[in-house]
Amino acid sequence: MLTSIAVILLSGLLLGSIFSKLKLPNLLGMIIVGIVLSPHALNLIDPSILNISADLRQIALVIILTRAGLSLNIADLKRVGRPAVLMCFVPACAEIIGTVILAPPLLGVTPLEAAIIGSVISAVSPAVIVPRMIKLIDEGYGKEHSIPQLLLAGASVDDVFVIVVFTALTSLASTGTLSAISFLQIPVSILTGVMTGALTGNVLVIFFKKFHMRDSVKILIILSFSFLLLELQNRLEGIVPVSGLLAIMSLGIIIKKRYSILAERLSVKYNKLWVAAEIFLFVLVGATVDLKYAVTAGIFAVLLVVCALAFRMAGVAISLIKTKLTKYERWFCMIAYTPKATVQAAIGAIPLAMGLNCGQIVLTVAVLSILITAPLGAICIDNLYKKFLNVPK
């Protein structure tokens, strides 16, 4: 295991830095490392790491979402208002609808199978978007209309919405029944997640103000509570839906609101943690990709992914109607809301494991969506934000 960890870190750092020198996103290099080291290629990653890769990827998401919470100002979120709410579900719905329209003639699947494909590929990737939006907040780009905050909030809730829809559709495909109650989990999990995170954040702020300790110890305490919030989500599954990731982000927001000096110091330390977490996240995402599925997919699967993105961008445009955003700011939001990676890696193989007829094509399209949208979206964000967004003087 230790050898595999060393190989992952060193090769991830090396190729990531090479891609950065080439003015390309370092995550692209890390994903390529994962693909090369995966069991589908050189098979250089220890099976014990692959067995816990989902947990390791989740730890990385915890780190970056906490960092996002520590950067978010509640006043900015309130100022965004209606568009932030619409961004949580309208773009995903538009992409699912587009897939239902396009997948049957392109791939020969049924409308239900097309809906399952759409629910898999429609989840945006916080791992790609969140660190870039934090960078924009730090540099002041898009501050006037709170564009980074808008995309941060939308990306965090978008995944909750899509995963619930995916679960309902796969249940329908396997059992033939669809429970309307399952869709009620969306608002309930969002509300309970925010409330739980806010309560935890308030308790931690009181504790940190009363007891003096090093910031490194505070980081360990916050990380521990974050992991407990994820476990709470798992333990309450089937009883009360709770979004653990939203709770973690809310925890950070409360610390920012009630103890801003501490939030600034912790943000610096979380940035340092992200250096290693980012490598593990994207290398292990790459390790889930089997290129033979992408090779055998054919042009129609690629065409589906690209056209579904057009529907998604249209959904973003609809969400931004009657806002004060400029034309270029709207285009930036449409482009920045396209990257996919983490959710597709997590759920892409589930239909195949369930024995659904569409399982193979779902996995294939999920792999393609990662390979196409993660690097393309990251490249576009990195190269367009200075051109499309204003920075206060």
C-alpha cells in the first residue's frame, strides 16, 4: 500500500505540474495518471487502496467543501437569491430531458433507460468547480454579482438532487414501481443537512472561543465532526434523509459568519491539505475509468454527451433570466457549470452491478462524460474567468 501511495503522489505531482506548465489544468494530468495506473492498464495501485477509494475521494470532497464554506459569506448568498435556487435543479433537469430526447434514437435505449443515463451524467462536479470558485473569490473576480457564490451553492445542492433522482429511476427500472415519497427526500435532505451543519458549526464556534488550542488541532476537530456528519447521513438513511456534504459546507459557513478571523486562518491550512487531497481525488477518479468502454462507445455516445451539455447550458441560461449579469457573465456561468467527474465515478457502475439491461451503456457514457467534460470545463474556467468576469478596482 505504501508503495502505491508513493507512486500516486509522485506521479500525480509530476504530471500535474507538467500540465500546469503547459497552461492546462493539473487535474487532467492527475486523471491520466489514474487511468495509466488503474487495474485496466498497468495495474500499479494496490487493491487495498482501490477498496477504500470511494472513502478517500469523499475525504477530499470534505476538505474542499469545508474550505468553500469558510470562504462563503451568507450575505453574498442572500444577494444571489432566486438564481442560486434554480441552479440547484433546473440545469440538471434540462440535461436529463435532453438525454431522454436524444438517447433513444442515438443509442437505441428505452426512455426510462435514457432517463437513468441522464441522471448519471447530469451531476456537476464539486471537485472541479469548488476549488476554482474559491480562487475567484480570493482574487475578487465576479464579486459584483456574486458569481462564484452562485456556482458554489448550485454545485453543492445539484448533486443531492441528481442522486435522489438516480436512485428513484433505478428503483423503477428494477422493481417497476416509483415512489413519490422518494422525491420528497430532496427538500428534506437539503433542509436537514443545512440545519445539522449550522448547529454543529455554532457548537464548534462556542467551543473554540472558550478553549484555546492550536489551529492544527481545530482542523482535526472540524475534520472529525465532518466525518461524523457523513456517518450520520449513512445511519439515518431510510429514516430521515440528511445531506452530509451540505451539512459540512454549512458548518464552514457558520464558522465564517461567527468567527471570521478563525475562518481566514483555517482556510490557509485547508488549502495546504487540498494539495495532497486533490492528487488522491483525481488519480482515483481516473482509476475508475476503463478506456475500453470509451473506445467501443462510438461517435453516437460522444454526440450524446456533447448535446446533453447544450441542454444543460440552456438550463443555466433559464436560471439566470431577469438577473443583472452581463452577457459574458452568463456565458461564463453556462460554461463553468459543465464539468463532471466525482458523481459519475461513484454511481456510473451501479446500474451494471444491479443487472439492468442498460448498465453497460450507462457506464460507458459516464466514463465519456468524465473524459470530455472534466478537462474541457476546467480549461475553459481557467482561461475565461479573467476575460468574462470583472474584478473590483
